[in-house]
Amino acid sequence: MSKTSKARTRRTIAVVYDKGAVAPAQFAAGLSGLGELLFLLPDSAHNEEMLPLLEHVGRTLRLTGDPETDIARVRAEDPAAVLTFAESQLGTTSALTTALGLPGHSPETVLMLTDKARQRARLAETGVDRVRSITLTSPGEWARVAAEVGLPAIVKPLQGEGSRGVFVVTDPDEVRRMVADVFVTADATGTTVVAEEFLQGRTDLDFADYVSVESLCGPQGVTHLAVTGKFPMAPPFRETGYFWPPALPDGLEDEIRALTGDALRALGVTTGITHTEVKLTPEGPRIIEINGRIGGHIHLLGRNAGDVDLARVAGLLALGEQVRLAPFHPERAHFVFIGLGPVEPARFLAVHGEDDVRALDGVDGYRGFTRIGEDLPGGVNTQILNLVWGSGADHAEMVALYDKTRSALSYDFAFPDGTTRTLTPAELMR
């Protein structure tokens, strides 16, 4: 324990913590008043770094990694709720809530939420969405990609988030060249990767050809709070920003919500907030993947567009309380801009234009996300330098503000070849 244990009269809200979709200061504010915060900490470099802050915000309890030991230690704390905002901790959280009889994802549901192959299989066997998909455990199996999935294909780790290790391959020679990269990147799950059918998006849309759906699941059933529009991705699959409401043709949003509801039911999701990514194809919406927690930084849109703290809502759901929210239909067009790091390894030296961005009419907030002096690994995952959020009267004004934000910012990096370069967001998105 980080603090001396004392008799407590307040109920305890336990958060299984690791790097996730909501920063600790933000979800601590959202959970304020619901109970005393207890951070359950798996062993990780991030948690060691964050320990002083976590101890300042609440109490801490280190997890051993042994399920029986950890369940016994957490049971002794008698928490009223256990939840997480980290994709990597969904399994640990489910084991705890199941053992303690608290609301949460069942172990079977968590397996399907975190294992992309199991998720695809369940969606196919229930008739919700059929996407050709196979798992590969060694480079020698690459011939199966073209034969069983077809090309182009998407290749990604069995588990993961933030576009880490996601590749698109278009021909057999390219598949062979990428073998080393793909299996090295699949470090979270040993050597298992998933290859699946490439879903071709619509070309007649004003923004990106995919969206996400933010859903509330609880005793009241499922409410799709919002369909989130996306700005076009940076290659290969790096997110650059998102917005509410989406800019979609009439009727398409209803199709997206219906598909998402069917998918959540197929996976047995009954508790919490989910984040479902949906591809918009000429044949209709298709599931990309379903995540069993709040989407990254979606809480910013909730606070600014819906005046709702989704971290608090997640806490209430974990307590088993009934939460009724109407779907969000903001009058203004609210957005979040993501400042991306380079795909090459580099040291982050400086950012320019922060004050200019803060002064823009319509910008509501700015947050640096990567420390100056930090060494960035590069690669195809979404490395976030900073976030900017705000709104315009409509989508046209939102786009103009988004473009002004990109034009105002630039970043300095030192690269391994000894060069130092200043790059703009537009250059980093190529």
C-alpha cells in the first residue's frame, strides 16, 4: 500500500490502471465523489513512472500477476466497483469483477473483445458480419494470405491498439518482404498475427471512409451515444482526428447503429462504454473491430459536445447503476485534432505555435501529449504529440479551424543520422 490503511467509511472505486484511453487526472476528476480511488497496478514501466501522481490522487495496490493472490488482495479492499480505461487491462479487470460478483465484462466476452480472431469468428458465426480472416503463427504460413484471404489484405497483431503493427499488403512479393516487420511488431502476443480481407471504403464521402460508434451498455440496455466522424487517416492507418456529429448521407447513420447493436449483442457485451470502428463500404457498413472500453480521447468530445463526463458514466455503470443518456446531437461541429509523431525514430526537441493555436477562435483546449526530449520509436502506430479540441458552427467552419490548427503548429526532431528537422503536421501525415 502507498498509504497507511485506516478504517474507511467511503466506498472504494478500484481502477486497474495502465496507459489507456483516459489520463488519470481526467478520469479521477470524473470519478470524484463516487468513492475513494484505489489504483490497482500491474507491473509496467508506465506505472512506475506514473506512481507519484497516482499516489497523490488515490491509494495504490500493486498486482502480483498471480490471479488467486490478486483476487484475494483486492477482495480484502471490498471495492464497490472495478473498472479500467486501458485496453491491456480488460482481462485482469474481468477476472476481478467476475470473482467479486461486480458488474463487468464476462471472461468469454473479454476474450472476443481483445482477440481479433475470436471476434471475427463470433461475428461470422452469428451472421452479423463475415470478413475473411486467418491467424498466422510463423512466417512460413504467408502463402495462406493470398490463397485464403486474398490481396490486398490487412495484417495486424492478434491483440493491440493504436494501429500498432497494422500493415496492408497488396502482392505476394510485398508479403514476403514484410514478414520480418510484421512478426517483430507482434510482440504483445508472441508470434501470432491476423490477416484479414481488406475492406474497400466508399469514395463519395466528404471525410474518411470509416467511423466509430460510442455505446453505453448497462441495465437499461444499449444506447449508441454517438457516431464519430473521422478525418482522413495518415498512411498507413494513423488517426488524425475525429468529430461530432458525423457528416454522412441520409440513412447511413441508422445502418451503422443497427450493425453495432447486433455486434455488441453477438459478443455478449452488457456493461460499460464501448468503442466500435466501422468501415463504410459501397455494399454497406462493416465492422472493423469492437473495443470494450472508451475510445481514445472520446471523453474530450463528451465533455465539450455533450457536456457529459464519460469517465464518470463508466464509473456509474461499474457500480451497477442505471444510467440513461440520450444520443448526442450537438448543434455545433466539435472536433479533436491529433498531432502525429514521425514514422522514423527520432527525439522530440520542440513544438512551435502552441500559443497561436490556443488563441484561435473556436479552440477550446490544447494538451501536449509527448514530453520534450522524449525518444520516439517511430513505426506505423499512432504516436501522439499533442491534442487540440474545439468547434465550429458547422462542418465547413470546423474544417477551416482544423486547417488553421495544422498550419499554426510545427515540431523539431533530431534523427539518428545526425540531422535536425522542423516538420509540419501536414508533412508528418504523409
